[in-house]
Amino acid sequence: VTSIDIPQDGKILINGTFTVNGAAMSIVRIFSDGSLDNSFSFNIQNKDFIVNDFALLPNQKILVYLFNKTVAESKIMRLNNNGTTDASFDQFSPN
């Protein structure tokens, strides 16, 4: 586990390296009793990227900082509250 945050809904967002039902995950959401919230699903399409950090936004969306572990490249993307990619946010790759 590299970071934890608790949004207003009380569900707990955790960033780290996890295997859930045989699938590698980087951000998961759990309930206050520790059980997995299956309504949240975030999977990185490019396996060279890892989630370095995330921040909860006032609109309950999640800003995610990704780092490419094979080349010096990073990206910023935004997720909807359910972990899906927010298509209205243009992914940003700083130089």
C-alpha cells in the first residue's frame, strides 16, 4: 500500500500492488469493514505504467498520476467515481 484516502461516502480508496481474483490491480476501493467494493474497477491498459499517486477531487472524481517504469514518462488522468476513465478529461503527459 502506497496511499490511502477516504472520500465523503466513507469508502476507502487504496493505491498499491494488489491481486484481486487473479487480476493485478493498482487502485481498489473497500468498505469500512474491509470488504472489496466490486462497483469500483480501475485497470491500467498499458502494463508499463504504475499508479504513483492519486488525489480525490471535490466533484468525487479521482486524479491519478501514472509513471512508466520502462521509460521516463508520466501521465495524469482522471477517473469517475466508479473507477472508469473520465473521457471528458484529456490525459496529460508532462515533458
